[in-house]
Amino acid sequence: MNEKISLVRNAMLAVQRYPWEQGVCAQVLWEMGDTTTAVAMAHDAVLRQQEDGRLAVTGENIAVTDPAANGEAVWRAYELTGREMYRDAAEKMLDYLLHKAPRTDEGIICHNEVTFHEGFSERQVWVDSVYMAPPFLAVMGQCEEALRQIEGYISYLIDQSTGLLYHIYDTGTKRFVRKKLWATGNGWALLGIGRVIDTCIGSGRNDIAERLIGQGRNILDAMFRYQLPDGRFHDILDDSDSFAEGAGAMMMAAFIYRGICGGWLDAAYAPCADKVRATMDNYVDSFGIIHEVCGCPHFVDVGTSAESMAAYLMMHAHYEKANSCRK
């Protein structure tokens, strides 16, 4: 492990966490092969599981799909240790998604239990959810449901003129809450789609994987039209007045390397990811904190975030795997 990767890993572990942060950080540790730390994070997600099944909940209990970001790490902890507490926790999380979570009229899982804006309903779908719930559904043998959820989110959020995804749509009022082509949001979508593709291929569901490969490639190709010379994107992809940031770019790069290693994405995409990787190394400070990314907690200004550190580690982990696959 090189020095910067080690610094970023340690900084990521020091960040205060909401459910999605715990989940994405635990997931990248699994993907890096750090199973010892990943189990410890999964364990804590189970300790903070709500009675209804939602994992890693701290503070207000409003998140619907975010807790499911912890699901795969918890299930892998069961597979590794054989401890029933992890199996039971993963199955409770799955039961929540399948039978308890609020859904739209079309059966697509909502992002939160409450609305954040006056005049809107609780039945909002967010692009973030493409990462949060479908990968866990697929790991638990629900590949068809994972596909249905992803395609449902895309149908609500797609901008037909660009092929990119808007951030938040309210299915109750039939209005967009945040009609922005958010770079990090499209990055979340790619990360989630990539994980489901790999799981479906591993499960012999190549039919589903092929559909998702097309969906992911469409978003990827659409993002390229807005890539800056250094590999990053504007925070709002089509708004050159918004700040340049690297989180969405690193998520995109991780998707590219994953696809190349998996054999479902052409290696010709690699230079676009390589550019991101070289640039973002410059934004890691001496403490391992990554700068010039969309910042926590409000994600409307430049700052720092747990998911940017996780994306950096995912990008490097899948870069190494892609190199090994090509040898």
C-alpha cells in the first residue's frame, strides 16, 4: 500500500459517519481486501440497526436507502465469520427493503421518510439511491429487483437531452426538488451499477448484466462530454460557473477500472480514468484528507467528504485489479 493510499484510508476511518458513509467506507475496505477492518465496521453497523431492519442508523431515523449501503459488508461478515448475528442483520435489512420501505406508485424505493423542502412530498427519489440499495439487493439474490430499482430511478431522473441523471425528483408532486446534473450523483449511479453488474455476472445473470452495462455506458459517455482537461468535472456538470470537484470523477474512474477488469468495458476508456487518478493525487494533504471535492454535510459547496476518500480508494483498488487482469 503506497503512502497516500494509507493516509487516505486512515483519514477515512476517522470521519464521523451517517449510514451511507459507514456503508461506502466499509464496502471499499472489502474491495481493498482489508477484511479485518471491514468486519469491524459491519459489526458497528449491526449494533446500530433499527428494529425495522435499517443498518447503521445514527440520530434521526429518516433514511430509507442509505442504511442498505452497509448491507453487503454485513453479509460478507457473515460469510467470513459464520456468525448468525450478521446473517440475521443482513436478512432484516433485506426484509425492510422488500416489504417495509416506502415506495413510489411504481414500486421504486424512496430515499427518505420525510421531505426536506416545504411543498414537496415524502415520495422523493434521489440519484444517490442507485448506489445505496440495488447492490445489496443483488448480493442477496435479488438481481431482478436490483435491475427494476435502477431502471426505475433512471426513468424518473434521466435528462433526455444529455443522457445524465438529475439529483432529486418528487413522485408525489411530479416536480423536481433539485433539477441539477450533479457530478457526484452521476458518480454514485455508476458505482452502484458497476457493483450490480459484477454481482449479476457472478450469479450467472448475464441477461441483467448486459442491460446494466448499456445503462452504465450511456451515463459514462454522457459524462465525458463535460470532463475538464485535468479529468475532473464541474460540480453541476453543465454549469461552468459551479466549482470544479473530483469526487464524481473518482467514482467514474473506479467504474471504468472495474469494467475493464470485469471484461465488460473497453480498455480504451482507461486514459480518462488515468487522468483522474493522476490529478486527484495532488489533492491529498499530509493528513490523508482529500480536498477540492463536493463537501459534507450539505454537498452544495467545495469541501471534504467521506465518500470522496472512499472513491479515491476504490479508484486505486480497481486500478490495481485492472492492471492485474491485463497481465
